Amino acid sequence: MKIKITTLSLLFIFLLYQAKGIGFENKIILKVNNEIVTSLDLENEIKYLQTLNPNLKNLSQKEIKQISKKSIIKERIKRLEIEKFFLKPEVPREYLEKLLKNIYSQIGLNNLNDFKKYLKLNNVKYKNVTKKIETEALWNELIVIKFSPKIKINEDELKKKVLEIKNKNSKSYLMSEIFFELDNRKDLSKKYAEIEEMIKLNGFDNAALKYSVSQTSNLGGKLDWISENSLNKEIKELINKTEVNEYTKPISVSGGFLILKINEIKIIETKIDESKELKKLIRASRNNQLNQYSKIHFNKVKKDIQINEI
């Protein structure tokens, strides 16, 4: 008896074999609580990180995969906490576009359309990028809501600082950071030697991707321009002794250690508006404290999360 194969049958056979192919290639590689992470997720994360950090391609495949896994785990942990905290998490479009601008301007692009074209060229979905940015924005909002009441600002001290810098030329720094944590302070020299070796071999941005636990790690540790007036005394003194393209030794800060690299320096010649400068310093102090609370809260949340590699 002859079997008649219809178009529908052919379509079914095609989908069946395609599903088998996908099942073979796209396997589960780890779980974050009950959330699965597949090899396809890892591949997409690698593309995303390499698109924002082209120098990442200079690392070995093993290192790239480790960095990408770390990035996925961090994002999933934050997402789980966000979903517990917010009923319908959503980021306003205007704010999202502002955050995207911060990212694409750091890789030398001028507008959102150019960024979308750049992502498409690198086979990275714009939708996936916006989801990542939304996660960071919602995490920051969560931290603000939870910890703003604990923020302490010494306005009198900041007012004195404004008077000290009034009508003086000041420096502004374009920097990158590596923030890392240690269980035992005795391991600092060993850890720093490890990080420094990575910097020498593969550059500061790749070292930040691998070792930094800061939110800036996915961008190679890149920070926006920071005025020296917003830095604390210890960091300011170290930075003033550091040349462009050089980096500091580990600085002890709340929750861990910070390595700062200077990418550019510019002199700001302007008369300071006392009121505006005070607001800037208050904002910087508030953000610094919130960043510390963010790291503390993330570590606390992470302890209750089950991470299993398969």
C-alpha cells in the first residue's frame, strides 16, 4: 500500500526533526533555583558581552564561558528578587532610553538607531538587551526603596567641602573600576597579583569582566566622568598620584576592595554655584551608600539561591 505524504505531513516531519535538533544542541547547563539556563542562553550572553566588550574575544573560550555564566547567574538572581518585590515590574520608556544611551555612547555610537544596527550586525537581539537594562534599573529601584531610609548625609561636612573648592579649578576623571570581595583579608596580595596578571595579559576591561562584582562589570568596569570633588579623601589622594592609563592598588572600601584605572583627565575651569555643587555632593554621597547597600543585599539574596551546574 502506498502512503500519501501531504504538505501537512511534511511540515510535521520537518518540525519534528527540527525539534530534535534543537533539543540536542540546546541543553540545560545550570539551574538558578528552578530557573533553567541553557546552552543557547550562554551563547546569547557571550554574543552580548562580546558586542559591548570586543576585547573579550582575546580571552580563551573557557574564560569567556566562565565570565558569561557569572553574568547570567547575577542577572537571574536579581530577576528573582525583583519578581518577589514588584507585582508588575516595568521601566518607563524615556528612562530606559536614557540608560541605553549611557551604554551605546560608551562604545562610540551616537544614537539609538545606530545602536540597534550595531546589535543586529553582531546577531544580538535588541529585545534581550532592553530586558537586561530593565533588570538593572528595577534592581536599583528596589535598592532605593529598601535602603533610602538608612542613608545618612552630613550636610555640614559637605558644605565645608564646597567652600574649600569654591572658585578653584578642579579635575574630572573618566575611570574604570574592578570591585572585588574577599572572605579573608590575608588573601588580598594573592588576589591582587592574580588580577594584575590578568590586566597585563588581557587588559583592564577583561579583568573587570572576570573579577569585578560591580554592576559595571558587563561594560568592562567603565564609569562615567567623576569629579574629584565627589571622591573621598583617601581615593582622591591615590587618584592624584595615578597617571592616565595607570591603575591604583586595591583600595579598602565598604564590602570589599576597589581598583581604579584612569582613562582620561580633564580640567574644569568654572566658578562653582554653591547650591548646585552641594546638591551634586549630596547626590554622590547618596549614590555611594546605595551602591554599598546594593552589594550587601545581593550577597544576602545570593546565599538563599540554589545554583546547580548540570
